[in-house]
Amino acid sequence: MTRSQVMLLIQDAFDALWEADLVGENLRVDETTDLLGPETLLDSIAFVTFIVECEDRLQAAIGDDDHFVSIAITEIHDFNPEEARLTVGVLVDYIVREHAAGESPRD
């Protein structure tokens, strides 16, 4: 999966949050969009919903029902230890890295 494919997947997840009225604005995401941290638009419920939306969309994009896809936030923090925030760019790097390694992101 390419970075641009993952960015589209994340944008689709944000659009779903907007449609569900879980975020206050119809946001166009970019690499610097905060998912966790002081500048995020996501409360805890919206964040969890966002992660589930991304997992569902990633599972559909991969098309392999034999391997369950999940996003492990603890692994992302290990990948990004110097930051107190999580951006879209870091999440994209994580998903691309995990997919390129032949692994599905996991718990």
C-alpha cells in the first residue's frame, strides 16, 4: 500500500467521522494533522472511532479476510518516541511500514 493510498484511506475515515457528527468540521487532512495531542479535533470517542474506521478500510483495501488488521497504538508510539503527539504522517508511515514488511498491523 502506498502513502497516497493510505492518505486517501485516512481522509475517508475523517469524512465518516464528519458524517457521523463526531468532529466539528469537515477537515482535509495532511501529514501534519494531529490525531492525538493538544491541537487535535478528536475527542476520545472520535479517536477510537477513527482507528476502527481506518482498520475497516485497511482490511477492505488489503482484501485478505484470513488476516485480521488492527492498528496498535503502542507500536506507533514506539515508532515515534520523541513526540507527545500523533500526526497523520506518523500513522501513514506506520501503516506503510507494517504493510511493506508483509505484516498486518496488530495488537
